[in-house]
Amino acid sequence: MRNVLTIARREFFAYFGSPVAYIAIAVFLVLLGVTFFFEIPFLLPKDDFFEAREATLRPLFEWMVFLFTIILPAISMRLLAEERRMGTLELLLTLPVTETEVVAGKFLGALGFLGIATGLTLAYPLLVAVLGNPDPGPIVGGYFGVLLVGAAYLAVGLLASAWTGSQITAFLVAILICAAFTFVDRLPEAVGLRQMEAANLMSFNAHFRSIARGVIDTRDVVFFLTVIVGAVALASHSLESRKWR
Amino acid sequence: MATQTKSGRSARTNAWVVTGSVLGILVLVNVLGVWAFGRADLTQNRQYTLSDVSRQAAGDLEQVDVQVFVSADLPGSLDLGFGRQRDIRGVAREFLDKLAEYQSYSGGNLRVTRVTDDVEGKAEKARLELFTGKEAAVEGGRLEFRKYALGATFQYRNQMEVYPLALEPEYFEFEITKILLRLKEKYQQSAGMRDLLDAGAAVTAAAKACDEKLDSYDRKEDGGAGGLSALVGGGDLVSNLRADMVEFKKTCDAVAGEVAKLAVLKDRNEYLDQLAQTARAYVQMVDEAGRQLADPQGDGKDLPAVIERLRQLYDLLARDGETLVNSPGRKSIGFLCGHREFCPFADSTPLLRPEILQMLGQNNPLVQQFAGQAKAIEDQINTVNEQIRRGLFTRKGLTVKRIDPGDDIPDDVEVLVVYGPQKPLSDRDQYLIDQFLLSGRSVIVFLNTWDVAVYNFKKGGDSMDPADMTVDDLHREAYPTNLDAMLAHYGVQPNRDIVVEKKDFADITILQLQKQGQYTLQSQRQFPFPLLPTFTDLDRSHVLVKRLSAVTLPYASTLAVTDAARNDPNRQVVELIRTSKEATASTESVELSPPYLLRQLSTMAPNGPKAVAVAIKGEFPSFFEGKAVPPRAEGKKGTDRPFVASGNGRLLVVGSNLGLENLSTGKVFDGFNMNQLTSGKADFFLQLRDYIANFQNWQLRLTQLSPVVQANLDFLFNCLDWGIQNEALVDIRSKGYVKRPIQAVSGPVRTVLQVSFIVGLPLLLALAGVLRLVSRRRRS
């Protein structure tokens, strides 16, 4: 466990040791602010926050999930792919750490980044609480859901990063998988097919929406946890399999 | 080399095995998770957790069979019209989860089964409401949209209730509990009226047998395929009937025998009386068919029409039978009409009598033209009212009745609603209300003190641009009502003022006209309007507003509780909703143009808090104590009951009409007189434009307040449920929908907040980054 935490700490500070994390989070906050306060008719039709005059953060959380679909794969693409490209992965694995510890550490480091990015949005519930009387349940649920979806994105990104040495490829693969899992419930209807129950069961969005109502359902939590654990386990296995070739 | 290839293959196989195993485990864990799951409801009102009342309702009934109809592959969204859609993804899962929750609390009493084959067909037979999606297929040369079902039937012993369309998860608990409570009540009440129900059932069963007999003749003629097409020609049906005349008479005459038995049950139940009336018409038609069949000279050409009428009457009879079966324990809501109240019924008397118009129109083509247009407006008014009644009340399972001026209030009416009268009530009407209240039932009064016209069509029908509005175009007038003295006697004195809230208020939607070249475009714009005050000072000890966070009451007037009521130990008074401390209840003139009123706010002295909704429960003194009982109006029949000087009841007074306005021919055709049509002048034709403008203004007012009205519906239903003493349901409904508005924010403050969040937050983060980089460089 100590090894995991050491790698996680190193990874976390590596993010904030360069301008990358600041730029990514700043872009995220700007986009989130714009989408929260203004109406974007063709992308997500909803009223301007001040026009709608409702003490709710549901649109904010929906936009966070959408923005994370792009930002988190961009953050996670370098986790293993860069080490592999620079040749530092072999060096890292010569140290007394297992592949699983490396992968878990890197995942936790990225999770720290997610925590900071999400934490900076806490100003929004404060604003809504000052202007109105929001129900705290959906806000707690919303943040919990966002963290679960974000963690799942990072795990998928990590897996993609383990598969390839190219960051761009890792980014594209991760974004593709994340978007597919997120919007799979909308896909059948968008292409004129009937909705399928299976699509709902696999959809990140459907499980997130359920939690964001303010209801922590073990089925939703188990779904996200299995995706996270599965992706991390496969990433770890992917590293291990290098030994066999 | 060979070893390398072998090793590579082995690695790939290993990778696939591991990947497959991991995915398999993940799927297995999720499947197990679906079987055994738990939930934590974090919402303030425990919105997604069954309340105690629901749990008890689930456990109270022995063996309830619930059949659930969920179409496979439901669409993801539902088209609500006007380009609006409702996302219904996951709704089926929530519905099934909710039923499972009831099942777990029922201690094995609730058995839920899901219909798996021919879902839509069986759902239709079970009287569920099917809805259409976007998916369509060409069938028989026509484009048919696919229909879906999502609902359930609940069977308890011999009683059945249907949840026709379960698309609103926030109301699942309310609807299911309502059904369970209703099943229990219906079963208990039906025991006391077994003889009536059996007699009604015998009549409908006899009529059904007769109808099936007719059906068999109809089938014979086209080889068993059925259909009424040959009825028009009549030949085969008539010969089939003639061939089997004895059997037909024997089967159908049984109806007359059952109807005769109803004579001893007359006047015991209005629904059975209604059924008896339809059944008598049915028997007459059977006799007529018999006569025509028996006539050896007759060619039978009228017989198809008689049979068709018989079929129609059977449908009516079946419906009456169903109403009777559902009647045990049913409580009705009476709406007082005839004083320009909000009265969601078609007008009982036509504005223009067809026979008179026909007579007048023969000589005057202008009258003919006027009559055509006026009739079109009248029809539209009636249609709108019927739609409101069906959409707002009937679909929600509420039985509403129209109470015309001077009419006795039927016994099954549990709550009388006096909804914003704009004209004075007669003494007799006040007396009926008084005695109704004192009989232990509920009276709900929504006041409509002011006629506020913010932006109207001018007389003559031309619309105005807000820029051209003058003081005359905006007006506020008090309606000439006379309820104040009676309400004050009961303990609530309405004040003739208008509430102006300074912080919390809703927007009014104003239609704007923009000239672009030769075209005039209409658009809607929202203006913050302090005359649509949002109240947050609610008495949370009362079930009516316990779970509401705010209520917006348009053009509200304040109410004062009298000392007599406050100090009476036999009356319990609750000020449900109060204005804020900063609010002004103004008796002076207030600006009605939204921007001007906002500017006027700072000059208004606050005089809050004051009550705007008051509920009183307990013993009331009669308003007619020591006065003569007003006589029954001429032509009005009924049974006079002894005068009651005091009695227990429930009174709710709300100082606003919640945004629901009267729409009636009397109001739209204000000032119209039939004599005008015979005067020889054409004034009446010019006035037609005024009448059209009146109708447009009604629509306009509704549009102006549409979001407010929508938000107030739950409060309205709470009031009605409170009135019919379904307080447990009020509590459940309220937790399903809680309005949580935010304060109105001025333009500059909005800009500051937007800039702070969109630019300020990222800048702060960038600053933190720069500081960290600088400190790191210094350290290194």
C-alpha cells in the first residue's frame, strides 16, 4: 500500500508541477460556467440559470459529466503511455513494485486531480444556497455520481494508456469508450432504433442520473465500481503481459 | 523463432482468457447486484422512500394482485407537443422498483406479476392508457404509430383499480397509495350497498347478453368476421334477426325484467338512478325492434337504425354500470358556477338558442353570419372547459360536479369550491354554502379580488406593443363580489388590497409585437413582476404546506383573522401562508407596467407579514342565524332541510385564484342581449370583435401566468385532497414536488456573478499555479 501511495503522490504532484493541470482545470471551469449560466439551445436546451430561477444543480452535474468525457481521457492518456514512450516504464518496473501497485498508484494520483477539479466547483452549490433553498440530497448525490463517473473515465483512460505507447491513440480510444458507455442509452433512439433495456443497464449516464436524484442505489454504485476495478485490473494485466512476450 | 511465435500466441490466449474472465466476473457481480440491492434516499423529503401511510396501505389489504404492463423497448422520450419532450428513460425501472418496494412492505399481501406477452393488447383491454412514440409502420396503407403501455391494474377481492399511465416517477407513490386506499374504501363501502350493486350488475349483465346476441347476428352475415358495414344495407342482419326472433326477444326482454326490479330501489343512489334511466331507454328500443320484427308488412328498413341505437345505448349502459361499481365511497368535489368563477364545465345553457336564431336568421343574413361566428366561439369555450375538466381533474381520478346558482348541493359532494367569483352571490347561494359548511364538510374559497389587465387586446381586437401602452391600457379593478361579510363571520376578513413582494416574485410573460418591414412578428418576453409574489413564510405544521418551500399567488389580497375566531376555543385557525416582512399590501394605486412597478418598489412602505391563506377547522356559527332563510328560486326543485344554527366544518380561504380565470360565454359575450338581434341595427355585428378580443384576452392572461399556474397545480390538488379529508395523500403528493425558487437577481448582480464564476474562478486557479511555480523555482 505504501508503494501505491508513493506512486499516487508522485503522479498527483507531477500534474500540478506543470501548467497542464491548471490549464485543463481552468478550461473545465470556464466551460462549466458558460454552460451553467447560459442557454446553449442546440447542445443542451435548458433555461439560463437566472431565468429558470430554480435552486437546482442538475444541469451543472450533467455538464460536468459531459466535459469530463473529454477532459479526463486527456489527463489519463499520459499515465502509462508516456512512461512507455519515454522508456521509463521498464525503469519503474525494475523497482520493488508490482504492476498492480504501479497502475493503482497512477489511478489514485489521477483521482486526486479529479478531486481538485470537482472540489473547485463547490462554489456553485454555495451560490445556489445563498440565492435559494436547494435540497441537499441531490447535491450530495450529484457530487458522488460525478466522482464515480469521473473515476470510471479515469480507469478507462488508464486502460487505454496501458494498451498503447501513443498518447494520442490512448486519448482517442479512451474518449471513444467513455462516450460510448456514457451515451449508449441515447444511441438507439438517435439512430432510429428502439430503446433497449440493456443499453440503459450499460449506460454511465443512466446510472449517474439515478444517483444524481439523491438516491444512492447499490446497483448504480456496484456498476461503477465494477467498471473501475475491471478497467484497473485489465490495465494491470496489460502491463504484466509485457513480460510474456 | 518458433518458440517466440508460440510464446506470442500463448500470451495472446492468456490476454483473452484474463479479459474474458474479468468481464465475466463484472457482469456476474452486476447481475447479483440487481437481485439484491439497497438504497439510501438523501433527499430532504425522503422523496424516493415510501412514507408510513404508503407502507401501512400496502400491508392493510389481504392479497392484492398487481398486474404490470410494461412494453418492451419503450421509447426514450415522450412527445408532449409544441416541440416539448419528456425524457422517460429509466421510468419503467423506477416504476417496477417502486412496486417492489410496496411488495416488500406488504408482508406478502401484494403480489406483483408482469405481463409478458401481447402487452399492449392486454393493457388496452385492462383499460390502460396507451401512448405513442416516434416509431411508425405502414399498416393497411396508413402510417400507424406504435403504441406503448406502462401501467398496472390492482385487483382486491371483487374490486379493481387501474393505474393507466405511469410516466411521472415523482407521483408514483402518490398514485399507488391512492389506489390502495381507494380499493380498501371501495370494498368496505360496497358491503353496505350490496343490493344496489347487485341490481345494477343484473341489469348490465342482461343488456350484455342482448348485445352479444346482436353481435352474433352481425357476425353471421359476414362469415363471422363481424363489422357493421352490412348494417347500412340491413338485409342479412334483418333476415338473421327475423329467423331468430323468438330467441332474440327472450334474451333481450330479460333486461325489462331486471329494470322492473329497480323500481323499489329508486332514489337510493343517484348512480343507480342514472343507470335505470338509460336501461329504460334500452328497453324501449328493444320493444321498438320487436315491433318492427313482428310487423309482417314491414320491410325492416328502419331496423338497422334501431339496432345501431341499441348498440349505442348498451355502451352508455355499460359505462353507467361501471360508474355505479366505482361509486362506493367516492367523494365528489363541487364547483360553484354561474358567478363567473373558474368553472371547468361546458355552459349548461346555450347563449344563442338555435330555434330563435333560425327564426331571426331567415330575414337577416347578418344575424346568420353573427350566429355562425358566435356559435364557433361558444363551442370553443365549451371545448376548452371540458378539456380543463378532463385534463386537470378527471384524469387525476377526481370526480367534479357543477353546482349551478340556486341548486342544492348533492350529498356525495364532500368539498365545495368557490373559485374566484367575479359577481355577487344570491342570498340563497350563500345560504347553501353556509349550511354545507355546517354539515361537517369543507368549503374552499379562492378569492379573485382584482381584475388586473397588464397587456390586453384593445376593444376591437387590435393588439398593442408595450411601448405604446398607456395608463388606460393597464387597469386594475375590484370585482363586485359579496363574500367578505360571510367569510368575516366565519373568522376570515378579506382585505381589499393587493400584495407587492419586493424580493421574491415570479415573471410575467408578455407578448410583444415587433415590426419588421411590412411584417409584424409576435414574441414572448418575461418580466419580473412583484404582483406575482412568491411566499416562503408557510406554516409547516399544517399538512397543506408542510412540504412546500414556496407558493406564488398572483394578484393576491391579504386576509385578517377576526378576534372572534382567534379566541374561539372550538375553532382551530392556521395562517397557512403569510407575506414577508418587507412586503406591501397596498390599497393605493400601484404601477402595473412591470418595469415601472420595479422602480416604484423603493417608495412603498412595508407592512408585512400578513396572511394570504387561512384554514379554519371546528365549530362555525351560521351566517343566517337570526335571519330569514332565503327562499328557493322559482323552478328549482329539491328537498328543504331544517336550518342548522352551528356545526363543525372546514374552511380554507386563499387570497388569490392561483392564476386560473373564469372562461364562460357570459364573460366573453359580456353585454350581449338577444334583443339586439331584432332591433334592426347592425351594432351586434360590430360587437363581435369585442367578444373575440375578450376570448383572446382570456388566452393571453393564461399565457402570461402559465408557469405560475403550472407550479400552483400541486397546491390546488393539495387543497382539494385536504377538503375531501385525504390528508395522508396531501402529504405524499407534496413530497413529490417541491418548488425551490431562487431570488430574483438584478441585471448588474447577475453579470458580476457570471464573470466571477466564469473568469474569476479560473483566474484564481491560474494565480495559485503561478505562485506554486514561483515558490518551486525559488526553492530549487
